Amino acid sequence: MEYQIEFRDVSVYYGKDIALQGINLQIPRNEIFGIIGPANAGKTTFLKAINRTLEFIHSAKTTGEVLFDGKDVRQIRNVYGLRRKVGVVFPLPVGLPMSIYENVAYAPRRSGIHNKQELEEIVVRCLKQAMLWDEVKDRLHMLGTKLSGGQQQRLTIARALSHSPDVLCLDEFSIAIDPVTTMKIEDVLTELKSEMTIILVTNLVQQARRLADQTAFFNKSELVEVGTTEKIFTSPENQLTYDYVTGDFG
Amino acid sequence: MSETTPTVDSDFSLRRGIQKVVDFMEPAIVGLIYLCGWSAIIFVMAIFFFVFKESLPAITGIEEIGGGVDAEVEKLDLVEFTTSPKWIPESAKKPTFGILALMLGTLSVTVLSMVIAVPLGLGAAVYVSEFAKGKSREILKVLIELLAAIPSVVWGFIGLVVMNPMIVDVTGEPVGLNILNAGIVLALMSVPIIVSVSEDALRAVPDSFREAGIALGANRWEMVYKVLFPAAKNGLLAAVLLGIGRGIGETMAVLMCTGHSVNMPTSIFDPVRTLTATIAAELGEAVRGDMHYHTLFLIGVVLFVFAFVINLTADLIVKGIKVQENE
Amino acid sequence: MSSELNNPFASTEQEHRGKKVELLVKSCTLAMTWLLIIPVLAIIIFLVYKAWPALSIEFLLDNPEKKMTAGGIWGPLIGTFFLVLVSLIIAAPTGILAGVYLNEFARDNWVTRFINLAVVNLAGVPSIVHGLFGLGAFVYFLGMDRCLLAASCTVAVMTLPVIITSTKEALASVPMSFRVACWNMGATKWQTIRTIVLPNSISGILTGVILQVARAAGETAPILFTGAMISSRIADSGWDAMVPYGLEDRFMALSYHLYIISTQWQNVPESFKFGTAAVMIGLVIAVNSLSIGFRIYLRARKKW
């Protein structure tokens, strides 16, 4: 019960290829947990293992235990309930081809909320939390796909918040948006921390340094090192970590 | 945000009856989708089963009269069926069921149509995929598609009233309903499938091949001839096979254009009769349970098997290309 | 020739010749393309020209009279319409769900390969064999007798593979990222299909489906023994003229009508035969143009 999420000796294979190997990791509640590492290090697979979306990749096979609120996720009968407790934001913004309002109301509707007032409250709250409200409040019925990239990414965040998740996972969210929007979203994250656990996978080492309480460094499917952000960035134990955070990697 | 309660599975459950929907509706609908997904297999087998079933008494000599009672009926002479050129089903003295002439009829019409359609189809495919651009490309494709959209009975009508007198005028033959007529009509009907499959095959050749060809100083024709055709040869072969399949299966147009007389063809001006046309023309008169009736279904089985083999081969050839591409 | 190919410094003369050859090839293939298209256009114009004396509103709305020596083609026309309608009702749900299965559920394994093979083969079964199947399965085995329902079932089976294929294509055009986004929000597979995948592909699916079924309804062979008949007596006006055939009735259809009046019946005025053929081609062109127009419209208001 201590931890929001715990990985116990988790390995993931895609067919014969190994994507994660023997990961042991604890993520405490109400923290921003940074994950850094080069491409193909297994960071995205790590996120997919949490809400079991790995199941959509037919060749994927998982061993070990992923605990969510102390419960093995594979024992959870209702996987949809689990996924509702995890909000995910992808590298590339995905506005669904429906109105901005419907984008945010999508998940609540699927979980059975049809009361108009209740829906509206959720939409307004999430758009405000994602700092998108001021820009779209007059055109909530515009197509979500017609927004700019940065706006769509914030819409995606609003959508991830709409089912009141306990954990918010962001996968390299700033890859396709401008620095100003990135800074805006970073502010949002710091505020949200009091309400939920945030897992921030990032390719920008400095972003993890700015935001994360703890940081984990992944390389070649393995967890190289995990510790407080300060420790990882100032006195890492592993030479690889040092090279990566100082930019000498590769 | 959400109040922390002791972890039980119900903690992950959904609210307000949605749980029920997910638990019961979802599996029901998914089950239905799976069932429909399998429908194609079911129907292919059902077609074979039912057509075969109706033809069976001719082979086994046993006919079910109903109430579980079987009766012995005359058996079909399978050697005669496959080797005799005589098809005289309604003869009072001795009905003869030989489909050799019918098969040759189908064969001759299909071969002629391919001789016409393959060069034209490939030429059109080369033009559409390599030379035509933008709007004109789209319009050409639509017009060629239109050839396939015209119902076969209209094609038959065209053969009957347009081509027939034209052939009489040009060749001086007494009647213009013959292999030539049906071959031309069938060629026009099967061209669209040849064009579209070949075009796909040509477009599947990577641009790097074309560029390499041009970089080596080849002109467009050399490039098409020496680079594109070899690279796309499987696809082109599949296109021709599908065209043949179309030709063998075509019914109404050949029924109306071939002259419909049982004949071992010796020239393209001979009238012939095809397997498909025979079924279409005679099944209406054949009495159910009669030898004639069962034999017509047996021809259906033969057609089914032909089509099956041709489509299977074409499909394997096309799949072969895809595997190569992935490697 | 091969030495030319290997010589990177082709002489200008060769290049010049190359240009000429290219032009030649281009004009040849263009000529071949037109050789296919011109006959069609010529035929259509010729048909309309010959049909002109007969073409009128009355020709469309009157029933055939006196062995098609008078009247019009209302009966066959409405019969073909009902054939399309009933086939559509039977084939569309099955075919669309099968397409959904193949695009959304099927894994890359032998079962899927088997199903795809079956689809290809079902599409290749000759139309007359479909007719035999309809006779054996629907008319005799299921005891429907020759009727609109039996004929529609036969046409439905015939169109199934093309419906599946066009549905698959339309579904595949919906980006994967939409689905992933929904799954991550805790939507079930069916919820995702119902709320995102189908709404964004259904118009494309339906265009394809209607086009294919309308095309199949122009076929004669499958309805020849399963329910089509010539000159059934139907009312000239009122409700009975609008809905002349019940599911258990035999019916007239344009394709069968044209077959009979052009091969079996004597003394049918030429313009009536040409008129029937022209109406059929007109319907084909109309349905095709509508579907092309609709596709262009859809492309213009694409949502992403």
C-alpha cells in the first residue's frame, strides 16, 4: 500500500525481442517520477505495462508482477476500470475527430455519466486544468482535430484527466510542441502533483531535472539507475547515467 | 482526489450499470462479430456443399426420395461426361452428357478474350500508372471501371444487336454470333480487373527501381520493359489469372454472344456453347431429380473447382509478392 | 541493349532516340487505353440513340403490356429496386461486421489467412454457381421456393466478399492512434469501434456497399432460378404498384427482362429493347457517379 505503482522483476518480450528486462521499481504517490533514456530503452513499454495496453500488441508477453495500489494488474478482472485510473498522453497529440467538448466528455460518457450538468463540469474542470479553457471556451463545438499541435496536446491532457486518474503518464509529451506550450504544461504538472502521481517519460534530460522528484534511467531494456533527481543528476552511481545526463552518452 | 479505500477488485469496477454492459453486451457483440468474420468460410463451404449435394445422385446413383427412403437412379457415365463431345440431354432415345465440347467452348472464348484483353489491359495499366497524372488519371480509371460496372446482360445485348451485324458486315460470315463476338465482349468485360490488379502490381515496384533504371540511362520504355515488368511479373500474372477466372465464370454475355450451339471449335468464326451458358439455358427446363438436372449441378461443381484453383493460385502469387516486400 | 544500360555516359544520339522511344511508348499505351474507353462511350451513345424513341416518363412508369409490345418497364424497375433493398438488408450487416472482424479483431495467424482466402474465393465463384447454390440452398433446402427473398439471399451471398473488402479498406483508413487513445481511456474494443471507428468510416463503407449491391443486382444468373420471372401481373397504380412484390412473391427484374425480350420474345419493338438496356446503363452510371461524388465530398470534409 505504500506505493502507487510497483514493478517486481518485470520483463516484457515482443516475440523474441526483449523490450524490458527484470525491472524492479517503486513509484510513490503524489510524486513526479521522471524516466529518461535513449530511444528503444523500453520507456514506452514500461508505461504500457502499467495499464495493460500491451495486450493490444499480440506478440507481447509479460513476466513478473506490476502492482497498482498494491494489486497485481493482471489479477484485475476489470481492465477497463484499471485503464480509467491511468491517464496517458502520447508523444504526438491525438485529437479525436469530434468536438472539443466531446473529446473531453468521451471517457466520462463511456463510464456511464450522461447527466449534462455533470459532464459540463468535468469538461470545464479538465480544460481549465490543462490550461486550454481560455483558448477554446468560445468554440467548444469545433473539431478537436482542427486545433493547433500544442492545443491538441493540451486537449489530450484534458482528456487524460477527464476520467479522474490516480496516475498520469506522459510519454515525451513535448516532442511535437513549441517551448512556450511546453513550459505551460510543465506548470500544469507541478500543480497536478498534489492530486495524482505523475510519470514523466522524457527525452529532454533537463525537463526531468526541472520537474521530477525521482528519476530513473533506462538503457537497452534495463533499468540502469533510479534515485532522487538530485542524486541522478549530480552524483550518479553508474558511469552510463553520468554520461547520459551530462550529454556524453553514445 | 479519489478517496483511498482498501484495495479490492471492486475498486476498479465501473459505475451505474456500465459494468453490466461491459460484462454482457461486449462479449455478445464481439461474439457476433467473430461469427460474421467466419461467414465467408461458411458460405464458401456451403456453396460447395449444396451444389455438390444436388449433383451427387448422378455420381452415386442413389437419390433420396424423402422420408429417409432412397431410390436407385441411373448413374452418370463419368468417362463419357469428361471425354464425349456430345451434349444431348433431352434425347428421347439415349441422352448423352459429354461436356468436352462445352469445356472447349469455354476455353476458346476465354483464350481469345485474354489474347485481346491482356495486351490492352497491360498497356492501359502502364499508361495509367506511369504516364497519366492527376485528374486525367482519375478520369481514365473511372471510365475503365465503368466497363466492369455494365451488367453482363447488357454486354450480351450489345453482342447480340451491335457486334453481331458488325461481324457479319466485316467478315461476310452468315451469322455474327461466335467465338470472336463473345471473345471481344468478354475481353472488354475482363479488362478492368486486369488493369486494376496490374496497376497495383506496377505501383508496388519501389520508385528506387525506376530511378535506378533512369540513372542507368534507360528510357521509359526500357525502364518499363526491363525494370518494371520483371519486378511486377507476379502481380501481372495474377492479373491475367483473375481475368481468366472472370472469363470462365461469365454467363449471360457468353450465353447471348456465342451462338449457343454445341460445337467442337475449329475457327474463331464457329459458334460454340460454354459450361456456364449451358446451365443458365437448360436448368429452367430440367426436371428436379432428373439426370439432366443433376448433371447441370455437376457442371456447377466443375466450374466451382476451376474458379477455386484459379483464385487460389492468383492469391498465392500476390501473397508471394507481399512476402518478398516485407523481407 | 544491355551495353546501353551499362554505359552511364549515353551519347546524345542515344538520348535523343530514347526520347523518341519514350514518346512512342506513351502514345501507344495511351492509344490502348482509349481503345478500351472509346467502344464503351460509343456503345452508350449508340444505345441511347436507338432507345431515344422509347425513352419517356411513361416508359419508366408503365407496366409491360402485350408481351412487351406496349407499355413500359415499371415492374422490372421496381423489382430490381426491391432486389437491391432486400439484398442490402441481408448482406450489409453481415459483411460490415465481417470487415470489422478482419480489420479490428483478427490476428495475423492462419485463421485470418484462411478467412481472407475464403473471401477471395467467394468473390471468384462464378455467378451462375451462385445461382445453383441459391436454388439448392434457399429454394429447395430451406424451402423458400422461388421468390424475392430467395433471390435476395443469393445476391447477398454473392456481394458478401466485396462488401467485406470495401469495409476493410474504409476501416483501415481510420488512424490507429484514435483507437489507442480510446483504449487508454478505458474504452472497450466495441465501444471504441462504435464511437470512433465506425462513425468515421460508415459513410465510406455504405457508399461501397450500395455500389456493390447495386452492381450485383444487375446480374441475371443468380436470380434466373431463384425467383425472377417474366410478366407477372402487377397493379398499374396506387400502393400495389409502388410495393408490388412481397418477400414470398416471384418478381420481375430489369436484367432478366432484358434477357427475355432480346432473346426469347419476338415482335418486341427495337426501341423497347434498347430502352431497357439504356435504362440499365443509366442506373449503373448514376449509382457510380453518385458514389464518386460522395467520395469526393467525404474527402473534402475529412475530419483529420
